[in-house]
Amino acid sequence: MRTTLDSLDMAYTDQGQGLPALVFVHGFPLSRGAWQKQVEALAPSYRVIAPDLRGLGESQGPTGNMAGATSMARYAEDLALLIRSLGLGPVTLAGHSMGGYVALAFAERFPELLCGLVLVATRAGADTPEGAAKRRATATKVLAEGTAAVIEDMASKMLAASNHDAAMAQQVRALMAGATPQGLASALLGMADRPDATPRLAQIKVPTLVITGADDTLIPPSESELLAKGIRGAELEIIPGAGHLVAFEQPEAFNRHLTAWLAQAGRPAASALALGDPK
């Protein structure tokens, strides 16, 4: 599906029925297809929405040879526009990696639109000076040379090192194929500039699930542990045999933990038929 929001042409998936809706926000440099295994499993029992962030996937992004930063706040504003345009809210918002940065910015700016938060393989802290400098250098490189180098570098780090499933690795690369150089550069600059969200964690009042892969090397599980400690009442789940793209790599375990948490947080549980035997 597509919609125009404040001049942004956004592509998104919208399946299922029921309130509150679940909104899934992908990471960098991915697209909404990263959540396809959650959409398929959860849509029989929930309304599930997954947008492509601006400049990624099939959503419109910046053009030209120069790219300014797209802040996490700007992505969050796009989400708020989409949620309001669909007549939804409050929603349960799930964000993976960069999508987690966006989810934290959303929680700060639009608490009235939020009833639950799922933070997946992400962190609250800002980049180190060295990390931010590397992102800015990569943004310059991708504008000059194209997306291939960035996509290959990121794709090689998405799955657990023990995962030798060549077909899955190819699927991960395909999830990045729609990104434009300008979209990647803008996201990189936005991540480099993002503020430290750690001081704001204590202000989050909605039920929160923090979930990650035990073998994540991009954002190690220790970051998820810090997130869970910083948010009152947050639950932490670490899934064995999963790398950074935990929801895609280990969907059965991820969906089982998510639906159990949704039920505990007062949402109806998805059917066993949709998710398989939780045991």
C-alpha cells in the first residue's frame, strides 16, 4: 500500500484486524520485508502495519548528489503521520536496530500514540565520536560510489556466524535492495547525530519488551540488558542462535516471546494455529 504524508510518498504493509495495532519499524539498511515473518504469523489475530522508512525500501527519499541528515525524530514524525492517517493510536510499536532509535524518539515525542514498546537488537546510547565519524565517512562514500559496498558489509553481519543458510543470506540482501544512495546517506548522518536516549528511558511508562539475539555482533546483548534496566518493568529476552536480524532469523522463537508478552500486557494472544506450538 502507498500513501502521501506531508509530501512523503510512503510504502507500507497493512494486514489483519484488531486494536491496538502493532506497528513494526525496520532497521538500517533494510525494508519492511524484514518483518514479513511477523506479519504472516500475527495478521490472523492482530492488525499489523510495517512501513518503509523514507529513502529505504519503496518509500520516497531525498534526491540529488547531496544528502542531509534524516533525524530519528523526523522518522518518528513520519510514523505519527501514518498512524493518525489510518485512524489508529495508541499502538504497540516495535523497532529493530535503527528502528529502535526511531521508536525511542517516538516514545518521547508522541506518548499519546503509544501503548506498548518492543525494542529489538538496539541501544539507547549515542554513537561514540569515532563511530559517528565512521558513519559520516560511509555516507560520503555511498553517495560517490553507490549502495553495493554498504549493503554487502551490513548483510554479512545480520545473521549469526553459525548460520550457513545461503538462501536466507540472499533473502537478507534482497531486503536492502530498494535503498537509494541518498536514503542510506541520510540515515547514516541521522544516526551519527542522534542524541543519547539513556536519560529518557525512565520516562517510558508503557509496557516494554526488549529482545535480542545472543549472537548479535553489531549491537551486543549487553546493550539490550542496559535498555531493560533503564525502563521500569521492562522484560528482556535473549534468543539463542540468532544474530542482529533476530526476528527474521529465528521467527518462531521471536513470535512466541512477542505474543506471550502481548498477552501479559493485556493484548489478546495470537492463535496457536498462526504461530505453531509454543512448546
